[in-house]
Amino acid sequence: MHLDRTSDRALLRESYREGKSVKKRTIANLSACSKRELDAIELALQHKDKLEDLLATINLKQEIIQGPSFGAVFVINEIAKELGIVDALGNSRDGRLALWQVIARVIDQGSRLSAVRLAKSHTTCELLKLDSFNEDDLYRNLNWLHKNQTTIEDKLFSKQKTEKENSSLFLYDVTSSYFEGECNELAAFGYNRDGKKGKRQIVIGLLCNSNGDPVSIEVFPGNTQDPKTVSSQLRKLTERFKAKAITFVGDRGMIKSEQKKEILSLVPGQSHYITAITKPQIKKLIKDGTLQMSLFDTKLAEITITVDSKDDLEATGEPEEKEEEKETKERICRYIMRKNPIREKEIKTVRAEKLQVIEQAVIKQNEYLQNHPMATVDVALKRLLIKAQNLKIDHLIKYSIDKESKTIQIQIDEEALADDSKLDGCYVIETDIPSQDIDKEIIHTRYKDLARVETAFRKSKTVDLELRPIYLRAEERTRAHALVVMLAYMILKELEFRWVNIEKTSLEAIQELTTLCVYRTNILTTMYQIPKPRESIETLLEAAKIKLPQIIKKSDVIVDTRKKLTSERKNQLFSALT
């Protein structure tokens, strides 16, 4: 439909098809209308498919009513689109609910209940096209996320693979997260990296590409050992991600001889590993003459040796294969050595502080023995031994006691101290990649890239995204919670990259964006208009390469929690008064 205007007439006409011919017919004769009226009709017809654009051009005096927060949700949603997260989650209701859980995790960390309350103060339903939901919907949505985790990760990996170079290199590390409660189905006692003794935990494995972007996350029971988590990652790479060439990078506590054999057998000739060896293994190689201490004096040294499967097993103390199954398979093994002077200084400082703690403890124990006639030297010595063992310096100290004077003396074992400090700051990287393929500098850099996974863990577990505390019990929902945090970290990492020159932390910048609110207009239909942002927000938007719309349609959806905070407050007040 269009307006056909000449100097003396104005006809409202429309085009239609009759067979293969396109014809026109007149709907109304508007020649009697004034020029202003005709201009208004023509403008309306030009914007008939999107009245929001028309309303954005209208400048009328009206009452300004503040609406909900807009900036943070819009920016994070746009970044999620660019990263492929929106496409990976899909356009179903569950997909959009999952997207809100991810966005809420970036804006303001907390439980599913707090995510619903957050949605009430943001343009959540308008931007994500959501209908009404409460915390029960978000909990059920975690079950959907767990069920579809494989599909979501596969779609994200396909997008990353086409955009990133060196798609054959993968970084992998694990961490743990403790629980205050006891009812989580995956929680168990294990090696606690958070230093929380007596707390159950879960183990989390994060697989990243060469750029440190997460590829997959997996949650294991809390008593799972690090090497036992590797097999499932290797299966993902070959079966799900269809990797034709693999270079698997893991730390010294993860890739043992069994994992090395498994990696090398994935794609013969095309699968490799990069790891480091432990201090006892370094000492064994020095004792055997394979390594020399002088090699650590250079900036980056390297030696290449030939080993077989039997050597691998003996080096780690694992049981050998049966005699009839033994099969010597030679392969090259490159050792790349370096001494980090900064780390060396840190280790020496920490060791000196620990020795000083023991010296102060000895003084306190001797004072206690003198002031308490019933106290015995043997009990005091036992306390000191336990303290030294906890500090892991008991092998450096020699004790002597005088039962008559009830005193304890300590002496530093200089020989043991010299032996212990000989390898301070030294580390050895091991790989099977031939030197003609990759030089030692690149191998060294690739191993140091594991710090990117550690950064992901640090930001995911603490104030940035708060993986913990975990308000969940079911296994499926716990795994889905970890997936939500991983997707949120992908967005946060991209925002940090774009805001690298901004004098704000990413969380401060996001909080700044939450202050950008819409205001409500009531022309023809209720709309939300976006005001011109202040300079600080414009700077963030320009750095993030995000352009704001002028107007969005207001949603009539009401989001509310099933559990009311006011009721809890009243009950608490009543209990306090009674």
C-alpha cells in the first residue's frame, strides 16, 4: 500500500498480482486532504512494519516515567549473540531462560531466587522475549541445561574452531569447590584446593582452546583424582569434536604415564602432550645423569632422549605389564628446563618464614615448660613435630632436648636445606613433539598458557562470577550450574578484552551500565525509550562496539518470585517479638 501523489490529486493505492502480471488498484481518493495530513499518512505507511521507528521520531511534550534498567542486559545479550551463545542455547523458552541465567550471573551473582528478583528490575522480558517465570522455572531449566549440555558445547566449539587459529591445541586443568552443606549428590571428601579441611567438595575440569576460551566443563565427584579426569576429555576431543590432530596441555599432577600412552594412541602421529615433571622426577633424572644442574643456568635449555613404555612405568612406580603383553615402543622425549629467579626468591622467602615460625614456637614451648611444672618435654616436642610436618619442613630441622632443664633446642640441617633449595625455581617441561616441528620457546609458551585456565577458575570461583556457594543438591543441576558459570565467563572474558583500555574493572563497568534505564512513553502503545547515555557509558558502549536502539516495545509480562521476602521478614520479626 502506498500514496500516489501529484500536484492536483492524491490516491491511496495498493499493488496486487494477477497471474504473472502486477496490477494496481485505488483504495481511496485523498485529494481533499491537506498537505500536512498527506505527509502524516505517507510517514505512517513508510513505517507500517515497525511503528517503533516512527514513534522514536515523534517529539512530544509528555510526562517522563523512569522504567527498568536496560544497559547491562542489552550489552551482555549482544556479546552473547556475537560469541554464539544465543544460537547454541536456541530460541525455545528453555533456551531463553538459560540465557537469562547466564546474563544474571554476569550482572549480579546469586541463587535462582535472586535471578528472578533481578529480572523484575531489568528489561529482561522485553529483550529476551520471555513470558512470566519464577524460581521454580529456573530450577527446572537447570535440568534442561544438563540434558542439552553436549549439544550446546558442540555448537560453541564449531564456532570457535572456525574463528581461532591452532584449533588442535587444548589446555586442561581441574579445580575443586567446597560445600558448607552435606546433601549434594556429587559432594565428597578429597584433596581440597581451597584449604577448607573437613569440607565436602566437587571437582571441576575445564577444557579450553589455545586462546584460553572454554570449550567444555565437567563436574566430577569430590574424591576424583586429577589423572582420572583426563580420559573423558580425550573422548570429547575425538568423538564429539572430531579433532584430527591434538596437542593436550596439562600440569604435572595430571598427565602420568597412563595418560601419556592414552594421548599418544588417540591419533597416532598426530596426538601429542605437553606437561611438566615433578621435583622427585627431576632429582631422579639428575641422579641418573640425564639432566645436569648447569642446564638450569641458561635461559631455556633442552635435551632430547629416547624412552620406551617400560621406562615410563618404572619412572612413576606403576606396576609393569604382564610379560606376554610387554611390547617395547620407543619414542622421543624432550625435556625443556628453566629456572625462574622470581619464583626461586619466593620459595626461599616462604621457607625462611616457616623456619622462623618454628623458632618462635620453640620459644613459646620452652616458656610454657618453665611456667608449668607438670608439663613434659615429650608432649611439647610432639606439638613441635606436628607443626613442622604441617608446614612441610620437618626434614630440615634437628631437635635436641634437655629433660633436666626442660628445654628444647633446634638446629637447621644445613645439608638437607642445601639439597632442598637446590631446585628452587627450577621446572622441567616434557613433551613428545619433535623439535623440527615446534621449537622449545613455543613449547615453553604453550605450557605457560595453562595460566589462562587458572585465571578462568579464579574469576569463576570468586567475586566475579561466584561459582560457590552452590545452592543445589541434585547432580544434574550442579553440573548445569557449572555450565552457566562457564558461559558467563566467556562473556566476561570478551568484555574484559574490549574494555582493556577502560579505567574500570569489568564488574564496575557492568554496574555502570545498570544505571542506564529506559523511560516510558504512551503514544499509540506503551513503549520504552532509551535516553542518550552519559559520557562514561558512551565510552563503554564504543569500546564494546555496541550500538543502542532508540526505542523498544514494553512487555506486559509480570515476573515475580513464588517465595516472598516480605513474608520471611514478618515471620522473623514475629519470632523475635515472641
